[in-house]
Amino acid sequence: MKPPTKPFVLCVDNSGYEASLIAGKVYLILPDARAAKDDMVRLIDESGEDYLFHKSRFGFVDFSPAVRRRILELQSTA
């Protein structure tokens, strides 16, 4: 699998990871070509650390440039 072209994912399944992922929350994907080959995505979870999760837990989404900038601003202040 090639790396995802959409920079954000929406968590649609946090079962087993309730402390790490919030269902319905948008997460920024961190580039990781090796993880993508294994159908995984790397992101900063609720612990504040980056971890790998299987892509099936997420829907890949993108936003307009203005919304994308605002999401990135919000995540940098969190």
C-alpha cells in the first residue's frame, strides 16, 4: 500500500483503544511509508505520543485549506 494522500483520518472504531483514541475525532497522519505498507497509520494519540493503528479504524478525510490550517492550529495548541 502506498502512503495515504489524505493527511487526516476520522476515528470510526476505538474498541480496545478507548484511552488512546476518541471515536469521531479527527487525527493528523504522521508520514510513515513503512507503516503504510502494512496498512497502518501513525498518529499522535490521546497520550500525546505517536503510535501505529490499523487503517480500518479510520476514515481518510481531507478538508479545504482554511479548515486544514485551523485543525493544525488547534492541534499545535493542544
